[in-house]
Amino acid sequence: MKISMTVWENRVSPVFDSARSLLIAEIMNGCIANRTNFEVTTCGTLVHKLLTSSVDLLICGAISQEAATLIENAEIEIVAFIAGNQDQILEAYLQNRSLQPFTMPGCCYQPYSCKLQGLQTRAQWRMK
Amino acid sequence: MNTITPSTTHTILESISDGVFTVDHSWRITSFNRAAETITGIDRTEAIGRYCWEVFRSNMCEGDCALKRTMKESKAYVSSSTSIINSRKERIPISVSTALLRDDDGTILGGVETFRDHTLVEELRQELNGTFEFCNMASRSKKMQELFRILERVAISGSTVLISGETGTGKELLARAIHHLSSRQAEKFIPINCGALPDNLLESELFGYQKGAFTDAGKSKPGLFTAAQNGTILLDEIGETSQAFQIKLLRLLESGEYTPLGSTEVLTSNARIIAATHRNLANMVEHSRFRQDLFYRINVVSLELPPLRERLEDIPLLAERFIERMNRVTGKQISGLAPSSMERLLTHTFPGNIRELENIIEHGFILCTNGLIALDHLPAYLRNRPQPVVAPGSIQSAQAAGEKEMILSALEQTGNNKRAAAALLGIHKSTLFRKIKKHNITSH
């Protein structure tokens, strides 16, 4: 399976819609087998890259509804409103830990983050 | 004189409607006022101590951050427009001002950012106008409003778009709107009318040429696809291109690759392509006049602009906009259209669509010095036109009468040749037959 993350320096990019770098990591047997960074110039190319890279999951910061709809329509699961160091988040994800400690402020009151409260994402479940 | 105490300053900050937050040198939030809580939806207890970009989530955080510029250049910035994304994934339009934060000794403690929510202003403006405005386009038409609603999603997708609509319906304006709503907005938008150029010239304009490629090619010239790198290119009147050119365009769309004239070097372009046409491309494909593979390549997202005669409710609105604009340009004080002029416009079929309406208003401005644009100020073809019989107060009947008049005129111009008349009207022959039957038009 493939997971992706919009990154800025060594962190999750704060806003997906203006992110300029996409990390795609291929996971095999619970470990990262391969990771590649793609530089993008526009949100359109970022979405296009995601839709054409057979990605199962996107981890990102804040995201607009328009962009989220496009990605979810392509059956890519989104874990949004995540902030922090990219490697720590990837590690937590691979170890099947909740990403709740990495949520952006103000997001824990939203129903969207229910999936982060100790629940596994579909992709985590598939990874097992 | 009483000096303002820190507690008074705190009260002031808490009572204003602008969001205010401060950061230290490591970009962590040190204070967050009540309005900032309201606009972002984030409690200050959660915000303080976090990195500002994790809380503020603006589209300038990663790139052109105003606060970063202020800290770097020791210079305040006022009213930069941007938007933030709240935890409900809603985009909130805001304006941002930044300044350095100093203590009493002048030591820089960090930065201060104030921001104002513009959502309500935008909503009220739309309600007051009773219209839907979008990127310089205004309409009361349901069909247009549906189009506006999906435009942002279309823009952000980065997909190739096909815009169809009669001449003068605003295809270029729509393409510009898509460009400005996309994240390519800072890059170039280049429109080119494919129908206006012969094949070889169009090819050299778009793909560029190598020195010596043809007699006058004294030096190499990069094409528009190079100039539009990271931006958007509008290929207007794509239905007028030759099959040979269509093959080259197909290659570009499929692989992003093209070869300048006279060169062997293969170049790549990531320009977004928007195609526009006044023709029915599906129909042209059926008749082998347009390549099917190219049609499917450009028809990823298809947007159709309705002709003005199908959205008569927009005529008063657009006329008002053009009058406002012309008043600004000419310095005149024209207050609007006289009822008789408006009536004449509402029963006109507008083959030239919005462009024609704009020209009519411009004509009116030349003849009218002040007050209302009267019937006498309209172009002769409108002034002298016998009024079609219209049921009072019915836009539908006005539209039907206009349609009948247009069909009769087309039949007359083509010597009653239905196929030619249909082509002239830009509709399918079977549609013409249906309309002839509907309007009880008898053969000449």
C-alpha cells in the first residue's frame, strides 16, 4: 500500500491546498520500502499526482472541502488537520498508534477527528 | 493625563472584532484575543504555545508569510488578502496586517498579526445585489449560478476543461476565472484564437520554432506553451483547427511533450489547457471533422455557457454593469436605460450575445449625453426593427418570438436551405426541424 503526506521542510504542510511537496511512501510488511518526494507547483498538480499514484491514504494539515471532495471521490482516505514532524507521524502510523497527539489545535471538537481518537483508519486496518 | 494600563490594553484587545495574535522568535503563539478565537474557532488555551501556522492555517503560511516578512525586514505590512481554513474545511477570506512587537525598551519580542474576517461582507454584498457574482461575471440565471457553484472545484482540479458557447458568451472570461481560482493564479494566462491563424503560424506560435526553420526564422523563438509554463493556456475556437494540428495537440495532451518547428529537441510543458469553441464538437466528431481521441482528451470537464437569449433575466443586470463601467471610463452621468430601450433589448435575440449588448451600450453612450439611454440612442438595426408580437409581461413569449424571428431570418439568408440555416444558427438540423414545427413556420 502507499501512503502520502504533504510536507514542508521536515513537517506536515500546514495547508494542503498550498503545499508544494508531496511525500509518497510505499509500505511493505509494516515498514517503509521506498519513499519519494515530489515537488509540485500548483494545487491542481498536487491533486493530479495523488490521483495518479495509486495512493491509499493522505495525511495532511488543513484542507479545503473542494480539495477533500476530489481526493475522497478517488477513494483515497484522508487524515487531515495533522501537524508535526513527518518522521514521527509516519512512525506512529506504522506502529498503528493513534494520530490524536498530532492533531492541529481546535480540531478535536470536530466530528472529523473521531477517526483519530484511537480508531484505526481503513488503511491501517488493511496494512495488518 | 492618565496613561493606559496593561489591563486597559487587554480590555481593548478583547473588545475589538479583529483577530489579534502575537508570536515569539520561534513562531510560537504567545497571545490570542477573543476575536481570533471566534474567527478561527480555536480556543486560546489550545492556541497558545503552538506554532502559528498550525493555528492560523493560511494559504500564505508556507510561502509568502506576511509575519515572516515583517520579522525579516523589520517592516509592517497592512491588509494583505488571503484565506484560512477552519476545522470544518471552510475557506474564510481574511485580510492580514503584521507588525513587530517591541517592549518598552524597543527590544523586539516577536511579531503581532491582526486579521479581519471578510466572509460576511462578501455574503451581504451578494444579497444586496440579489445576484451571484463570480470573478467579474455576474448573473441571475439559474444555469449560470450552477456553473459558478462548481467552478472552484473545476479550477482546483487542474483538469483540462472544454468551454462551449456561442460567440460573445464570455468563454475567455470563464477561462480566466478558472485560472484565477486555481493555484496557477500567480502564473501566466495566455489566450490564443486558433481560428484566427493558419496552421503553420498557429503551430509556430504555440510550439515555437528553431532558427532557420523557415525563411524568416532568423532566430529561435520559444512558443506559448513555454511561456505558459506552470500557467494556463486558452485554445479558443479549437473546432477550427486542422486534423494535422489536432494530432500535435493530442501528443502534447497525452505526454506533455512537443517539438518546436525545425527542431529535433523534445520539450515538455505543464501548462493547463483550457479549450473553447462555439461549435458542437461532439457533432463534429460524428462527422469526422474533429478527432475523437482529442475530443475525449479535452472534454474532461465540460462547461457550457448559455446564450444571452436563454438568460434574458441577465440583460438588465449586465446593461447596468456596462453603464456603470462606461460612466467611469467616459466621466458621463448616464443613469440607465429608458423603459422603451429596455423593452427593445429584451425582445432582441442577441446573436452576438454579451459582446453585442456591450457594444449597444457603448453606442448609446456616444449618442446620449446624460439621463437615460432612449430608443433613439440605440443602433439603427434595433431602432428600426419591427417589434415582434409578445405576450405582455412574459419573458418566455419574448424569447419564443425572438427565436422564431431568428429562424425566419436564417432561412431567408440561406434560401430556405434547412441544413445551412441550422449551421448558421449553430444548432443541429433536427433541432431546427423541431423548432420550425413548434413555431408553425411554413416553408417559403
